[in-house]
Amino acid sequence: MKISITRETDYLCVCNTKNPLKKAPQYWEGIGLANIKKRYQRFTDQQVIIDDNDQRFCVKLPLLQLNDQS
């Protein structure tokens, strides 16, 4: 498995290659992604993007602006 973390415009992209021989149990699929999406909805209107194909799986997270309230 190869993991990459990159920046694309206003998104942080976390991707990994897939191993077609390894399959996660079905009850695990999507729980973490739903959690991430829900958390991001609290801070931004931008959507978390999921790009899932035969070769790789990517999650694109909107970059958030920090408000310095000092």
C-alpha cells in the first residue's frame, strides 16, 4: 500500500492505493467517513470529497481558515 498526502487548491488530499485481495468487513465501511463529513459540516459549507476507484481511495478535506481571536 502506498499513501500520499498532497494539497490540491483548497483541499488536503489523503490517498492510498488499493489491494484488491484485501477487503474490510462490510460493517466497518463508511463509519469513519460519515464521522469526518459530520465534523466538517460544523466548520464549513465545503464538502468532503470521496474519490474511490479500482486503483486508489482518496479523501479530500477542505482546508479551514483559522480565526485568531487573541
